[in-house]
Amino acid sequence: MTNKPVIVFGEVLFDHFPDGSRVLGGAPFNVAWHLQAFQQRPHFISRIGEDSTGETISAAMRHWAMDMTGLQRDKNHPTGSVKISIEQGEPDYKILPEQAYDYIDAAALAAPEGSGLLYHGTLALRHPPAAAALAQLKSRHQGRVFIDVNLRQPWWHKADVLGWVSQAHWVKLNQHELAALYPSSGGLDADMRAFRARYGLDGLIVTSGERGASAIDNNGTLFNVTPQTIVQVVDTVGAGDAFSSVLLLGLNLDWPLPLTLERAQDFASALVGQRGATVSDSAFYQTFIKAWAL
């Protein structure tokens, strides 16, 4: 329903849970999955191994009618995996090294040209090949860049993350990540204003878990949103990615920022009632598609 392309760059993997189950994941993949459900046809760029797990991902993408042209294959590295444990109600991630998504190949990029949105995270940039691929992608991208910061130990360096932030138009992170990247003045509102101004951002979004989220635009206007719907929480894996997907949707469809925040919070609140970060039942999305007139 829009001609503006959305390019999503980064990891796709399986989240492995303590009970032995596994769910498709990876923040960029989760975002692309939701955007596909919301009829945006994202161009997803990642890399999988030539293994059974990779075939499962390919099959899931085909079933969801996702664009497959940006999905690369790797004969030397396995499809991504993350082991998740739940500590005091919050997910803890053990992210394996040397995964296929670390080797996204710049020479194999086939992204559409245009002035749409380019989304990326930080985890998939931990190794030089994928970081170089993103740099090449950015060099020819004419639209806005949205970075979704995910600081996962030990896979990040402050200088690198701030370098990517300086190249972005929109940044999303949580309150702990903001504190890790920028010296605190003692108040979230002041820190957000200072961070946005320091990096010349069009917008900054800071999430605060069950307390909701705050956003500031390029005029310095601050907006806040808190969860309105109480649901039975199954797990919080992927809640931030659900939030990000609707932020991108709102940017792409030119929704006002306060409305985008409300809808992003509503969708994230619904997702925590599901197991894992992706939902394969298209009926889950219909309430939102109808309410938002997509």
C-alpha cells in the first residue's frame, strides 16, 4: 500500500528456549516479519547457512510471502542461533559467534534504489564483512536511516555504536542503553534532548519496559506513551522489535509521532502475550490492520 521501500538489514536466527522449543528471531528479521504482515513488502537482507535450519527459515519466509532476493546463502558458516534463558522475568541471551549473518556479502547486495527507509540494528555489525556490507548499502541509500540499538555483551563497542548513530536519522534504544552510550545528567528527558541534539537526529525513541516509551522529535517536542492494555505475559522476547516495526510503519505512512507511539505500544503489548518474537498466524495482525485502516 506504499511505494516507498523499506530495507531491513541484519540477523536472522532461531531463539532456543529452556523448554527445548525454538522460535524464529533476530531483531531485524522480527521487524521485517511484522512489516510484511502490515503489507509493506520489506526488502530483508541477511545470510543463512546451507543447513536444515536455514532451509526452515527460507520455507517460513516463502510461506509468509516475504521478498527472498536479499537472503544470502553461506556454505562455511551456520545459520544463526541464540540460547535464551529467562532471568527474573527478563530474557537473557547467549549469542553464538561466527554465524552466517556475520558474513553478509557486500558484493551480493541487491537492494532497491530509492528514498525510503533503511533499518538496521547493531548485533549483525560485530564482524567486518557485515559492517562493510551495511556501509556500502548506506553509501547509495538516499532516504532515512533508522538504527535500533541492541547492546549484547560482549558484541559491541561504544565508539562503533556511536559512529552508526551519527549516520542515522532515527534512533531507538532502551533507557539502559542510552545510559551506556551517553553520560547522564540525572534526568531522562534532559538526556534525550542532549543526545538528540548531539547527533542531529530527526527523532529519538527510548523504551522503558512496562513503563512505556518516550520520543523526541527534531523540534525538541517530547511525547510519552504507557501501556493501556493488560495482557497475560508469556514472554517479552521481541517486544522491542514489535515496537520498532510499528515505528517504521508510522514513518513510512507519515503518521503523527504521538499516534505512531500509541500504536507501537499497543502492538508490543499484544505481542508479549505470544510465545517468541514472531507470530505465524496472520489473524493476530487483523485487529491492527482493521483498526489502522491498512
